[in-house]
Amino acid sequence: MSDNPCLKGGLETYVPRPDKPWNEKRIHHLYNRLSNGAPPYLIALAKGNSPSVLVNYLIDSAKKHPLPGEVVNTASGTINYSYPWKNDKDYNDPDIYNKFLQLIRMWFNGMLTEGVRHKLALFWSNHFVTGSSNYGAYPSWAFQYYYVMHKHALGNFRNFVYEMGRNPAMLHYLDGRLNRKGAPNENYARELLELFTMGHGNYTEQDVEEIAKALTGWTLYIYDSTAGRSFIHPVEYYEPDSTIPGKANDYKKIPFNPDLHQYGGKKIFGKTYTTNRVNPDYGKADYDNVHNAIFTDRANETAKFICKKLYKFYMYNDAPDNIVDGLAEVFKENWDILATLKVLFSSEHFFEEESMGALIKSNIDTLVHIFRSLDLKMNEDFFPYNEKGVTVPANNLNRDALVGLYYQASNLGQTLMDPVNVAGWPGHRSWLSEFVMVNRWRYIRDQFDYYLPYPVTKEKYRTFLKEISNNSSDPDFIVRKLIEYVITLPMPEDLIQTTIGVFKARVPANYFVDGTWNLDYNLVPQQFIDVMKHISTLPEFQLL
């Protein structure tokens, strides 16, 4: 960590004032970091709220947003996150990958519409890393993992860690299923400490060995004597929180073999914990001891480690000590993710101009930001598909924009539900390789030219320009407002003039003088596409 002098302000609540006003620039900054952008009408509405009221509303709304698997009717329409295969038992189904893609579509659609929690779920998926390719994109396991990412995204971090250790995707990915008495597998125990809680340097090899022993016996397969074979399990989500009425014993449904569990004493962080096999509890005592030790004996280290990662995801790669320390004090009080993020996003530090444009966009950020800014929607601009790869009649050109986003981001090195390794995508400057840059530009062109082909979408480009420019007929002013909207940092005048030239190129020059051209001109949607393709190649566009 560091005390970077360029990053100013503290964690005290930001209060607008003449030298630091609540304006469009700061509103854009908030939406960009929390949810990868917002359409003009949300930017306009935000001006009427105080910063802290808006931050609380956005984060509280994300917390209340329906969870995966739910269907909820709201005043603005039905939110349908149903997933018919969440308890799927057939792992030999030829449509298994198409079923997995339905979950991918759900996640991308959530990032494009709800935004805040779906972006945070992306962070957690790069923290509690598993790999869909590791477990064969098995739909019920993918769903359980995705569900937990959302259930705890803005909840209690201690409960989050507690639940992840017995999540099927995690048991498979880090070999917890192979961890047994006499032959402990230390993969999960090591990453639990190094990557998921406290970070390297805050534990010993003995701690890893002892924790691995404490976590023995959990498995993923159940033998059916009638069928004469083992079956993948669990295919159903089980609630591990024993405080929930009717769910006190749900954890016992997760396969556990007491014959494979190493009972007896374990010494963790210098303290000895002892369990025995009298009244077997399915390994719960040892499992609880591990998590109690982490969140009691390494509370400071864990709080700082997680707050630093959150800061780097939302703010800047060089996290200031004073900000991380302040966030950690809030975080470790109740391990409340929501409360911690509210402090960060409401702070003077967050709204400093030096904090703007300091974050390098990931590949998913880059693509999602365009869709969200333009307010593109399901069943208007992009369309659903079923598990057989069949779309709706309105999608007569058969364009699968959501899966297109998935494959594009994947080709650039950011595969949803499948980070590059257990440490996750490194982010920051790794997103700026020559290969990534050239192909980002190409994929943005592909979105405009191929995946978003319908007239209703192209008319949205016209509407967008009218909204951000107050329906101006001055092309120079329109382009300047567009640049302000999609680029955070100030641009050199020569680049602005070049961008204006791209916007005007298709139209005879005299049309801009004699009044023939305005935003109702027939070529405006294509002019918008031209200029966005150009803007996407600029260095400033890669920053958020």
C-alpha cells in the first residue's frame, strides 16, 4: 500500500460546495464506478438528490434486488431471474453448455440493467475464484455459485467465506472433495488464507496443514447402490445459515463422510482446537473453528486485505494506507460489505477530481459501459434465447448480443465464471496489452455493425444525442457533449477536432451551414456509430 499524494481527501462524507460542486461530472463518476455508467435520464434525475442520498439509494436498491432464481413483479415490470436447471441432475445432457449459457445471459443482462450488484458479483467471482471449465459448466453447480455471489455480494463477508468453502464449484475447483484423513489436500486451506481472507504473510505452513485437516471429509459424490455408481451431488442449493428458521440442519445435506474426517486437535494461529467423534456433527465443529479463528485472530489482517482489493477494483490500483485502514475499521466491526461500500462511495476521497479517470477499464467494463449509457434493453435491442439456441420471432436476424459480449470478453482474456487462475484476472495494466486494445476496437465495431442491427436501436442513438445536447444543431457542441459523457478525463483540443471531423464526415459540409443538417437528419445514427468507433480507439476511452 502507499500514501499516494495524488489521491486526496478522506473518508468523511462529501458535502457539495462551490469549489467541489455536485455536478454531472461527479454524477457520472459515481455511476461509472458503481455500475459502469448510466443513461442520460438517470444522470439528470441524480442532480436533484444529495450525493449521500443517491449513494444510499443505489446500494440499498442493489441489496434488495431479486436474487437469481426469483421472479418478482415491480412497478416498472417483471424481473425474471428464473433458471429451470438450478436442480438439474443430468450432467450428460447434450444441451448442458447451452443451459450454462442461459446463466451467462442472465448475468450480462443484469450488468446491463441493474448494474450495481451485478458488477460487484463480478468482483467477488474474481475473488472467490472457481472455473466453469473445471467442473464442466454443470448447470446446478454454476447456478449455486452464481446465487451465492449475489446472496452475499452486499451482505456479511464472514458468512460469505463460511458458505463458499462447501460450495460445489469451490469443492471441485480447489480439490476440497479430495481432502481426507491420512491424505489431506491443502489447496483450499492455502487459498482460504492467502487469497480469500488475510493475504500472504499472515499465516504459517503449519496453519495451512492444520486447517486442511479440519476441513477433511466434505465431498461431492453420493454412491447409489441400486444404480451401482456414484452421482454428482449436491444438485440443490442448501442453506448453510443455521439461524434461518427451518434451515438449521441444511448443511447436513451437503455430502460429508465422517470416516474421511480427521477428528482430534488442530493448532491454528497458535491455539489448539479439539473435536471428537462423539455425537458426530458432520464436521461442523472443525469447520466453525477454522472460521472463528480467521475472523477473530486475523480480523485486522483480513479486513485490510479485503478493503484493499475492493479499493483496487472500484478506485485505483495504488491504494492509500489511510483510506484502506479507515475502511477496514468499518468493515471488521460487523463484516458488513454494504456499510463499507457506503462509506467509500459517500466520501470526500471518492469525489475528488484526482480519483476520476484513474481506473483502467476491464474488457467487460468497456463493453457494458456502452450498453448502459445508451439504455439498451432486452426485447428491444437484444433478445433472449432458450437452451436449444432458439430465439424469439422479433429477433429475425438471429443476433445473440449477450453471448456475443461473453465470447468477446472471453477472447480478450476475461471469461465470465472462468478467470485465468485461482488468483483471478490481474487487472490494471494487463487490460492494456496490444492484443487487447486492437481487439477491443474490433469488438466494439462488431457490436454496432452486427449484434445491434435493428432500426429501433439506431433511433436510440439519435435520441441519446438529443438528450445529452438538448437537441442542439451544432455538431461541434454535440460531439463535445458526447466526449464529456463517455470519457472521464479532459481531451486535447486536437483530438476533439479530429473526433468532430469523424462525426461530420458523411455529411456535405454546407449542410451544417445552411441548416439542412440537424439531429433529425437521416444519417445521424450512422454518424453516431462512426464517432463511437473512433472514440473507442482513444487512450482516454480506456479509463473510467
